[in-house]
Amino acid sequence: MINSNNGDIILVNTGTYIENVDVDKKLTITSKSGNPEDTIVQALSPGDHIFHVTANNVTIKGFSLKNSISGSGIYLDSVQYNTIANNHLQANEIGIHLWHANNNILINNTASDNSWAGIRLFPDDSELASNNTLVNNTMVNNTYNFEIYIAYRNASMRNNIDTTNTVNGKPVYYLVNVSNVALNSASNAGAIYCINCQNMSIKDQVLQNNSQAIFLFNTSNSRFDSNILSNNYFGIVLVNSDNNTGLNNIAVNNIVGIGIVASTDNYLTLTPIFCREYVEFESFI
């Protein structure tokens, strides 16, 4: 956005555009129609992100973003206070990628048919990649619909992600600082994250096509029983999580059935089918 100034509003006419856009100023970039299906940006360089955002307070709204084969439709690069709304991210490597990015809002986006992840959050051991808010985002038919990178044991992971966010039509449960919650078959979860939780119960879920189907982080004294986990990268992951029990879970065609990092006194059983059953890591890096 070479000819723009901080604070500009850029209205984009209906049409198809072939380019990669570096956004390094505070801008509002929006389709004039508001309809992402008639304002399309395809990657000129398929190895680069379509929108690479390195400024704070940016809004990107109302686009279809396609064909960044080894990049992202929208890449938020160590930034904050950005709003990504009403976009369709399709046939990229990653639809929306938050790299060390915090206090951003993702609302009413659809990520489909991306070769790696629909939406990916990548935190580190600081507060970065925390306090992001996700509302009403649809992730469907991506290899791994939803992902949080989990290599950093001291990451905050405190994000505001409610059940209006869905993977293959099923709600994401992203629970932070809660206790005594039971998720059973009636919950019909698509993915389950327990961050700083106690006494949770996860039972009779069918969880597919996520980077992590069940993720316990700083969570203890909880149970996960009789769940079916298929076509995920990790079926179940425990990080900094002690005194948990998991019985009679079935893992089908995951890369790893259960991954364990810095977690003790857990009692786990798993029926593995086409996956590595247990992997205990010092780090995922």
C-alpha cells in the first residue's frame, strides 16, 4: 500500500485481482460490495501471503482470498488491534495465521479447503498470541481446521473463542479458567481446548480434522473417556497437565494419538488405529 497514508479507507471495486499485498500502515481495506464472493484476490506469488499485515489497527473486510499455496490468505505478523471480518479464505496453505499476534478480532470469516489449517494461532512464551477474539468463524474441509501451535510450555493461551466458531459444522469449545464442566455427546463438539481448568469431563465426543482434537493445557484432575478421534494431527495433547485420566478413547488415522509434554501422574488408555499411540515430548520443536 505504497500510496496510502495511516488512517486511509481503501474501497475495492468488485472484480478479481492477482497480487500479494503488504499492509504496513493503519488502514481499512474493504470490498465496496461487502460480498466476499464477488471481490476476489488471488496470490500473484503462490509462495507468499496474500495480505501480509505488519501494522496495528488494520481492518480487512469482505474479500475472497485464494491460492497462496505455501502462505496464508491473511498473515498477522506480530501485530495487535486488527479486525479481520467477513472474508472467505480458500485453497491457501493457511487461511488466517496469527503469528505472535494479540488483541485481534476475527469475526464472520469462512476458511475452507486450505491445505494445512483454516485458522492458526502461533503463540510464544510471552503474552503474544493471547487475548484474541474469535466469533462466528466457519472452518470446513481444511486438513486441520483449527490449530494452536503448542511448542511453548509457558504460552498464555488466553483467548476469547466461543462456540459460534465451528469446525465442519460443530462448535469449538475453548474453555479458559473454568472448573467442573462436563461435555458429553449432547455437546457435539468439533474441538475441545481446556486452558487452566480443573475437574473437567470430556466424554463420547467424535472429533475430526483438527491439529488438536482434545488439548489440555495447565489442566488437572480431569477425565476424557470414550472419545473417537480421527484424522487429526494430535488426537489428545497434555501440556503442563497432571492427575488426569483418559480411558477407552479410540484414535483413527491421526499422526499422533496422545502427545504428552511436562505432564505427570496421568492415567491413559487408547485404542490406536493408524497412528502413533503415545509420544512424550520435552518439546514439540
